Amino acid sequence: MFRICKIGLTLHLLLFLSGCWDEKTIQDFHYITAIGIDFKDGEYIVYTQLVDFAAVAKTEAKPTQAPPVYVGKQKGRSISIAINKLMRNTQQSLYLGHVSTFVISENVLNRQKAEIVDYIYRNQLLRYSANIFGTKSSMEQIFSINGFFNLSPLYTTLYFPDDVYRIRSFIQPITVQRYYSDQREKASTTILPSISWNDKIWKEKDKNRKSLYMDGAFVIHYKVSQPWFPEKELSGLRWLTKRTNKTPVNITMNKQDIYASFSHPDHKVKPVLKDGKYKFDIQINVSGKILGLDTQIDIDKIKRKFESQIKKEILSTFQTGLQKNSDPLNLGRILYIKETKYWQKNHMNEPKDYLDKDSIHDINVKVHILNTGGLEDKPLE
């Protein structure tokens, strides 16, 4: 009798064991790796990129053909509705936990709405560390481009912008977290990199090869203005960016080109009160190496020329921003932090409230040449 009770109790306990009846394997899902969001005719248009993870793992042998890339597209009055429509038309379950990049169109930015960030923060599967870009180009084209050597799209600038930025620092990539935190500060400017593509640079056999690149940035000032700047107009921004790792500068002296690479600029911006209004003193201290030099010129003259070029770039970026009611150098944030009472007293709301053509009082640039690239000990003397 005791044995029967014991067996009955054991069988009863087995009913509470979970088992593996709902086990899922990697093949049971479609993995969305990037989401693009556009807006047109009163509806959001959501694009998604699906990547075959079986083609992602690196092996010793290079793939002989490019892996397939699937781009989904659906519309809806909200982002959630569009995503749900995509899920209704997929062949297997869609999984959002591997989304690494978001791309926002210019149309969405012009709406000045927070729905995109709100959707990301409400969805527990989406990560705040994902990259975020703006774009003026076609989402379908951007999401259809594979990596070089038949690698998947995961090996492109869309997913690894920091790799390109480390060797050529112009416009710093940002994450969703940085994008959201910057926009919460009234005095802060958000630099949202824009991504595009071209087929003019690389060729694969006899065919033009499409490639992705950062072509500029949207300069957003607390939902007041969000003009787009091409990369050239933001050349002065790199000298006020701490993460600038390697950035090229080219000058011309005696009809000869001199090419150098600079890194890790040390910058200080100080508001100074002049005639009842704050202006800015900018100090830049940067070191670099000369990588291209075809003539013998005094090193001090070269340094002065580079200093003049850097100062010119900073002024040019500031003046272009002024024309677009924008603050790409983020001077307003510094003024707000260091002179909060002045900011509040004068009701500063947008760049034109605290910037004018005379707002930059002084720019002092000091260049140090660490290496001339010459074979001799003192090739420039």
C-alpha cells in the first residue's frame, strides 16, 4: 500500500515538470537585423532587413556567392501597426532581438515626433545600443546592399560604422541611447549621421559595385530645426569631437600638396561676456603626422598653414550652421552648462537666440607635427 502511494505521488509530481515541448531552434525564426522608418501620405512605412545567419559565420573559405537579403515593407498609421502587418505576411516567426541598426528618413525627422524613440523604448526586445542613422536615400536600396567579397550586409557601414570612423574620423556614429539623451536637453544639438550609397567608386569585374557611406548629418536642435549638412560643411566639427581618432587634412603650399593625418584633438570652449552678450573662445591643441610631402618647406610654415586651415574649417561650419538656424558646434550646450542663469534669463529657445555672426570671439589653434614621414632625421631643414 505504501509503495502504491509512493508511485502515485511521483506520477503526480511529473505533471509539474516543464519538459521541452516548446523548444525552439535557430531555424525556427526569421531574424530582423535592421529597421527603416519613413513617413508618407499620413502613414508610417516600415522597412526591415532579414539576414540568413547561416551565411554570417566566418569560415576559412570565402563564400562563392552573395547571401540572399530580404527586405520587407509595410505601411500603417503607427510603427507598431506596420510591424504587425509584416509579421502577418512572414513565413516564420519574426524576431526583433537582433536589430542592430535603425534608419530614419528625412520625412520622419521633419515631423519632429518622438514616436520612433517611444516605440524602441517600449519594445523590450530592442536594444538602446543599436546604431541609428538618418537618410535622404531609398531605404530599399540601402537595405539591399551586401558586403564586399560576397559577405552578408552585416559586414557593411550600416552595422559597423565605428570601424570606418576609427580610420577616417569625420562624423561620429551614435546609438539610440545617445540620440534620445541628446534630444532631451533643450540646449543640446544632436548630430545624427546620414547614410547613403553610390556605385561610382568600386567595381566588381565589369560591374559597378554598390557601397554604403556616411554622406553627412542631420543637425537637430531640440525639435526646433533639423537641417541636413553634407560632410564637407561639417569639416570643422571633427576638431571639437573627443573621439576623433584619425582625420585627414590637405593643404597647398608653393603649388605642392601636403597631406597629414591628425588625431585626438584637445579642445576647450569658453563663453566670454562682451558688450552684454556671450561670445566664445575656442582653443584647439592637436598632433599629427605628415603622410604626403613632395617638396622641402620649413616645418614652422607648414604648421602655421595647418593651423590656418583648421581655423578656417571651424569658422566655415559655424557660419553655415548660422545660415540654417543651426548649431553644429554645440556651443549652446556649453553656454547653458556654464552660464545657466544667463540662458534662462534671456529665454533661449533656438540657435538664433544666442548665436550671430560675431559669436566666435577667438579661435586659437596649436598644431604639433610628430612625424614628417621623411627617411632622414631632419628632412625639412
